[in-house]
Amino acid sequence: MKQLQSELLNKILFKIKKTITPLIFLGGVMVFLYSCDNDIEKVNLLSEKTNFPDNSMTNANIIHTKDGHVTVRITSPKINRFITVEEPHTTFPEGLHVRQFDSTGTKTSEISANYAIYHEEDKLWEAENDVVAINEKGDTLNTEYLIWNEAEEIIYTDRYVRIKTPDGIIHGKGMEANQNFTNWKIRETSGTLEVKENE
């Protein structure tokens, strides 16, 4: 009787083992594949985080000249240049200050922002966060996003803008100007202007 019970118990255990072993194996494969997937995601995430710039500068002071005259001076606390990427670019993660000069060395305009990126192939600058542009007449533009197309020598935005002039303040959504910000136009305008009466 005991032998019969033992044989029966062995058969039951064998059947359970036969059923459970493939399940354990399948579970192990799934865990392995899941952990591999996680590892790949971690590696990708890590490689993104370690996407270091090819060149980096601190307290930078860059000068552009034309025919021996300083035309542009760029200062920035930090500049990161990415050359070995699909779209080469330069970032200014702590902001920048750009000053433009005419052939006599007189400052014609300036732009500052808390963040900027320069797309080298398109010669396109994007400035963000507390962007301020001032021209030689003292007109002051405030916006949160501004594009400077260096090739076409224009600046523009499709965001909210505020321009303060000696005659008043104008608000709008969208603006386009020459790169010296001396000739500008605003879309969807509103604001107040001082009108001088003839005496």
C-alpha cells in the first residue's frame, strides 16, 4: 500500500514537474528579455545624457570681423559646440549677449537671451527666455522667442512681443525686422502711442 502511494505520489510530482518546468523556463526567458529591453533603454538613456559637446567654452568672448572691422561681438558664460552630430549646432545654455557694430565701430543693435542655439548649416539662431533686442534709436523689443536668420539678415517671431519706443508701447503677436532692428513691423498690434500736436 505504501509502495503504491509512493508510486502515485511520484507520478503526480513528475506530472507537476513536467508542467511547471516549461513555465519556469518561459518565465525566465521573459524576465531575461524584459531585463535586456530595460538594459537597452538604460544604455540609450545613458548615451543621451552623455552626449557631450565636441568643444566647450566658458566666459566666451567671440568677435566677428569684416574688412578689418568688428561687426559682431558675442559674449556668453558657456558655449557648447556639437560638431559630430547629424545637424551640427552650438548651444548657449546660460544665455548670450550679441552686439552689432557698423563700419565706424558704433553699436547699432544688441540682443540678449537666457538660452540660445545656433544651427550652423542653416545659419539660424534661436533665442529663448527673456529675449531683449535694442536698436540704435532706443526701441526695445521684449519677447520669449526670437529667430535671427543670419543669411537673410532678418529677425522674426510668431510669439507675443512688446516694443517700447520713445513714443509709446506697442504689443502684438508676431514681428519681423531687419537684423539691426531699425525697420520693424508687428502683426496683431495693440498699444498706446503719444501723438504730438502741431503748435
